[in-house]
Amino acid sequence: MPITLKKNKISLQLVYTAVCFILTSATAFAQAPVQRKVDGIIAKINNHIVLRSDLEFGYQQYLAQTKQQPNNNLKCEVLKSLVQDKLLLARAEVDSVTVEETMVTNELDRRVEYLTAQAGGAERLEQYYNKSIKQLKDDLRRTVREQMVMQKMQSEITSKVTVTPKEIKRYFSTIPADSLPYFSSEVELGQIVKFAQISKTQKQKARQQLEDLKKRILAGEDFATLAKQYSQDPGSAAAGGELGFFKKKELVPEYEAAALRLEPGQMSNVIESQFGFHLIQLIERKGQEFNTRHILLKPETATVDMEEAIVALDSIRTLIKSDSITFAKAAKDNSDDKATKDNGGILQNRNDGSTYISMEQVDPSIFFVIDTMEVGDITKPLPYVTEDGKQAVRILYLKAKSTPHQANLTDDYQRIATAAINQKREKAVDDWFKKNFDTVFIEIDPEFDSCKVLQLTQ
């Protein structure tokens, strides 16, 4: 559990995560969809609003995540955080803080891919929401963009916040002895990941299949009919491959570049993107927007490609064990996992950002492997599936393992430092809100006067 002096304080990120629960949590598929009924505006912040249903949804999800009992003070904290979120967005508009649409698209694609994997496939996801993948992305795009803008604003507010060793010790000394958490056995784990690579033969097979489809279309067959039959894009295949209108920089660069070179009705050559191979037809241009249809084919990963990844990691493991290279250097140079490769391959605790992970939180598929390892050991290559459904192989490194203990500066310095700087960042954000509350128009429904939303400290 994270060390904190403010156990009831609700962080902006936590509340926003609750509001965007279906975007980030696999458990969304074990619940009935939550319908957001437009049942009245309870707060206005410049051009942004908070609905009563926003508050109820965020409140219920927060209770579900934290297992706390319902009470009005918590609901007030959720409302305050929602208002603060909208203030961030309002100030972002004033300060011209934006995010690139390509970044929004990439993040949206990543989240929908994760949801698809958790749902058990694109077809099940579409059935669950009764929407196509494209409709789901259209519905979620604004939410994802706003979340990214908020994160960028908070990063700018806290970018210069640092913490000294003296401040870390002072922070720890203020925690009452009976409030210090007791940590069960924890581990520091490193990983080097290799994704299963698609062979040249498989790529050529997909490319040739699209070339053959192009010949059939040029010979008179209908593009849309063939897209329905062959395209592996679950979001557009049923619509004959049609994507709808997009602006520049909203689609991956390779696709956009090929599409914008076409005239209406014209087909592209076969092009490759991160999603696979495409055959594109431009349907219409309208101002700065364009509408296309495409046939997407995704080469499948073969067993031989997994074997190549295993051989590569086996060689890397041998070099590390012979002290020819450090694990951190090997991870930086070879790992395909962007989240850990620049951090020495070390996995982070999702709860508090530290590098120590409780054995209770270790992935069950590797629990017994880790439990039998000695500090410094490196596993042989282990096949696994990433969160977004990719086939991969990894080697795991047990950097450290702690015995159960009560929090202290010697064993838990990095965790305490993280808690200390997070507290300092929270104060920086609170100070920013105090300074900027008067710079935007804010109106709260009188029903919530008792929440004292405009008072940032109670």
C-alpha cells in the first residue's frame, strides 16, 4: 500500500480514471454498461460542464475501487475533483495547451486494442457495446483527448517540483508510528521483452493477397464487397471498409500519406503500417477532411517467429550471466517493451509508482517462478501475452527481494521519496488551483453548497 498522510484525499488522476473506467479496466466487462443519462448540469466552468450523472458515476466507481463506505464527504471530494478537472481544461484552452491528434489517435488505438483483448475479440466488444469499433472510438476520442490535455497541464504545473533527502526524512518523520504500513514480501523485477516478429514470408503473403484483390477490383469487382469479405479491420469491414471523414494527422502517417495522393475513386498501391497491410480507395474530399475505405490484412505470428525471439533472448541471457553486459544495458538495447526498456527493464508498481511489487500482486502465471528464484537470478525465456494481446517472450531478473517489515527509511527509501514528492506535487497543484480559480467562470448548483467546492482546503 502507498505511504500517505492523506488517506481520504482523492487525487485528480484517480477520480478521472474512475470516470473513464471503461477505458482502463478489464473488469468493465464483468459489469453491466453504465448509461450516462443527461439528467442536469450541476457545475459550469467556462465552456465545460459537470453532469449529475458524471458525479454519480465517478462516485460509484471510486467506492468500488477503494472499497470505502458511502458518505457525503467522499461525494463532495469527487465533485471537487471533477470541477478541478474542468478547470484544468478551461485553463488549457486559455493557455493554448493542446496535444497532437496523432498522439490522441495512438492512445485511443492502444486503449481500444486493450479493451478488445480483454473482451475476447473485436466482435465481442462490438456486441457488448452494440457499436462498431469506429463508433466506439468516435465516442471516446473526446474523453481521451481531454484526459491527455489534463495530464499535460498537470505535468507543466509540477515539472519543476523536486524533493531533497532532508525533505524526505522530514516527510517520513511526520507519519505517526501507528500509521506506518506493514509490507509483505516484495520484489524488484526486471524484464527484457521480445515480440514475436512477422517473417518476410508472411508479410509477402499478405501483400500478394492484397495485390490479387486489387487486380480483381480493377477487373470490375466491387471494393466494398471485397472489404466486407476479406478486411481484418473489425471497425470498418462491415461498412465495406469505409472509415468516414478524418482530418490530417488523425490517421497513421503511412495511411494518410497514401490516401492524400489519391483522387476520388482511385486506389493506392499496397502500403504497410503498424496495423498491417492496406489497400486504400479515396471516396471523397470535403475541405480539410477526407473519407476513405480500405482492406486491411494482418500477417499472423507463426511459431517459428516465437522460436527466433527465444533464441535471441537466450543469447542475451548468456551475455548477462557471463558479465559481458549488465541487465539494464541489455534491456535498453534489446527490449521491445517501451514502458520498461529505458528504466533498466525494471517493472513499476502501478499503485504508487515504486519499483517494489508485493508478491501478492505478482502475475499468477509467474508467481511460482519468482518464488523459487534467488536474488540475481535470470529466468530462461518465458512466452507470454502482453496486455494488448501481442504474443511475446521475456526473461525476468530478480533484482531484489524483501522480507515482510514495517516501513522504514533504510529498506523503503525510494518508496518514501516517491510518496514525499507526490505530496509536494499535490501541493503545487492545489496552489495552482487557488491561484487560478478566479481566472475562469465557475458556477455550482446551490444543492452542493455544503460541499464547499470553491474552498480547496477544508
